[in-house]
Amino acid sequence: MSYNRDLAFEYNNPTKIIFGENSVKEIGLEVERLGGSKALIVTDQGLVQAGLAEKIEKALGRRYVGTYDGCLPDSGFHLVDEGAAFALEKGADILVSVGGGSVIDTAKGMAVVLKEGGTISDYRGMQMLTRPQTPHIAVPTTAGSGSEVTWFAVIKDWDNNVKEAFLDVHLIPDLAILDPHMVTGLPPHLTAGPGMDAFSHAIEAFHSLQRQPINDGLSLQAVRQIKEYLPRCIEDGSDLVARGQQQLAATMAAIAFSNSQPGLVHAMAHPLGALFKVPHGLANAILLPHVMLFNMPECADRYAQVAQAMDLDVRGLRDEEAGKAAVQAIQDLIEKIGLPRKLRDAGVPVDRLAEAADYSLADGSIFYNPRMVTEIEEVLEVYQAAW
């Protein structure tokens, strides 16, 4: 999987990133820099009760016009449209999302409807927008999805029980503020799942058919940091150094996979969320080692480099042996941070794996997987191994 003269790619990362303790205090000036004067906070009720939304409200000061707190773990078309109507009523000209991936994705959708009108369902698909949308500042309160720097949003059509992907460069937030204090209160289960989501982003970017050298650097550094700092976040949730480094790793991994695209892991995880409500990070964590084994014939050399990034001693091993050592190390990491390793333990019924496999085969992520997948039986075999 080395590069040759055929290498050609585009790299895009327009999001300004501000990192550091108490960096949310800069948000008022950033609103003005982006031309906004009436900022609406987009969040969920849990984060309002936890006081995190109030921190942003105070930092916004006179620029604050209201809070939409209707976001839910599986963002829905109706929630996006409801939030956009609320923003329009408040006269908002800039959105500030405070939350995890679902909250940020909801705000991405709201930014479109607020600018273009109609309903978010009008814009499903790829590159449906022709101009910049409502300015959007993302303040993530988890370290995993990386939605603060990506060009896509996953929003569920609740009526048809299907998660839809919206892909457009105009969805990318203008600014991401990574403040370790915004994630210190996360309990272990809300740290571990998103953390492995970020890890899967790094691996999938590194083995993608659209892999490229800039993303390789981001991916491997993310692997190094997650391996070191995610367990520390679990052991001591108040460790600000670990929290901050995990935030940065998640953002780096997201930049990488936003440019290189995900693969079979995500194609298989999406149906598990839509059909069985398996949290996305948990689904990725369980599936990742099994997808790596499935892909091993095509990219053992890549996984050998993952092993090195995880600080494994693979000197003298063939690439496949080193790659399998990386797979084992990832399984050990999953167990160390307290996540289940089997789909059965996540509530996935074995008699519906074929249904999930059918959905996976139609997921756009599958086309970037390093090993071509064309048959439902191939996907089903991986699901069964993970079950």
C-alpha cells in the first residue's frame, strides 16, 4: 500500500480550531469575527442541566438570543426543522452547538434550513448546496465524533427508521472550540464509546482507498494519543491533560477521515444504530477488530504501522503478524476501557444480522474500504464473527 506517481488528492480543513483550558471564554469575539450578533445555542436538556450551556451563554453575553435544547441522541429530520424554526423566531444569525456528534449534526442541519428554507429532507445527498450556510461554531462536549470539523452530518428519518447522510463542504463548522473543561464531567461510558469512535476514524482514514500522506500523519498521531490518553480519561475523569489530548486526537482523526472517507466499519455500524439503537462509538469499537481482520489481505503493511504507533514491539515480524498484533492490542484496549467486545452484549439479535448486512451493502462508506465488498455474505460473515 505504498504510494506511487499516481498519487493525487485534495485536502480540506477550513475549520479554525481553538484549544485550551477555558478557551470557551473567547466565543463572544469569535461570533463577531464571523459577522454574527445574535447567537443561538443548540444543545440538549442534559447539558443544560449540567450547566455547560450556561457557560457558553455567559461567554456570549449580549450576543446571546436563546437556547434550543431539543436535541436527542439520534438527531431527526423533525428536530432539525423544529430547531431551525426556533432560530428563525429568535432572529439568530449564528449557531453555537454545545454537545456531542448528534447535537453538532443537528446544528449543521439547522444552519442549512435557516439559510435556504424548506425542510432538511430537501437537502439529503451529496453537494446539494451552492453557497456558505449560517455561520456555525461547534463546542464539543465529547471527544469522539469529530463532527466539529467534518463535512457530513448523519440525521435520522424517524418515520422510516433510516439514518441519512448529508455530505457537503458547506456543512463544515467555521470554528471548533476544544476546551478540556467541557468534557471533564463525562462518565466512563460516555468517554469510552466516543473515544473508540475516534480510534476507528483514525484507522479507517489510514487504510482508506483515498488515503494520502497528510492524513496518514494525523491518523497515526491520533492512534498514539488515544492509546495513551483514553485509558487515563477512564481512570480519572478530572485529568485535564488526558482530556485535552483525547479531544485533539478525536479532532485530528476526524479531519483525516473527513478527507479520506470511512469504510466497512462505518458501513456496518450505521445499520446497528438505526435498527437496534446501538451507540455509534460502541458499534465501531466492536466491529473494528473484525473488519481489520477481513481487510488484512489488502493492507497488512498499514496495520503493521498501526502496531508501531501503539508502541508494540513488532521487530522481525511479517506485516500480517504485526497487523494481527495490532488487532489484539485494540481488543485489549476495548476491554481495558470497559466496553463489550461482542454484538450480542450490545443487544443485537443474531436473527437480524442479515437485515443489517443488507443495509450495510447500500451504505456509501463501503466504497472506500481497502478490500472490495460486493456480496451480502461477506458482510454477514464479519457480523457473525463480531456477534
